[in-house]
Amino acid sequence: MEKTTIQNKRRLDGKVVSTSMQNTAVVRVDRVNVHPRYKKRYTTSKKYACECKGIGLKVGDNATIEETRPISKTKRWRIVENI
């Protein structure tokens, strides 16, 4: 009997900051953290290179990205939908 496992892939919401590469868009994901001592909230961000073949995206669009297999050296995410 074959063993099948269903994995839930991570999904993040972010903003498109670059579309200058072929089939690739860079999406910035912002997170709000709380300082452990002073309890102040601050924003951190990270950029992800995403596969965007066949999706018409522009800089400034909001997008949902999903984890996927490695596509290239830096791309491990793909754009699921344009919000």
C-alpha cells in the first residue's frame, strides 16, 4: 500500500514590488512583531521571488503566494491569486 501524505502549504499575503524579470515577481510580505520587553509593535518585511507565469501583475498589486517546490535558485514560491 502506498503512503500518501497531504501537506498544507504556507500561504502569505503581500505586495508586488518588482515585475522586471521574466516569469518572476518579487513580493514583499510585512509582519507585525511585538518587542518582548517594551511591548511596542514594529513592522518587519521580507521579499520573496515568486513564479508568476500567465498572471498579469503590476507593481503595487496585492497578491497571495504559496510555497512550492524549488523552481530556480531563489524561487520557492508561486503566486496563487491577485487580490
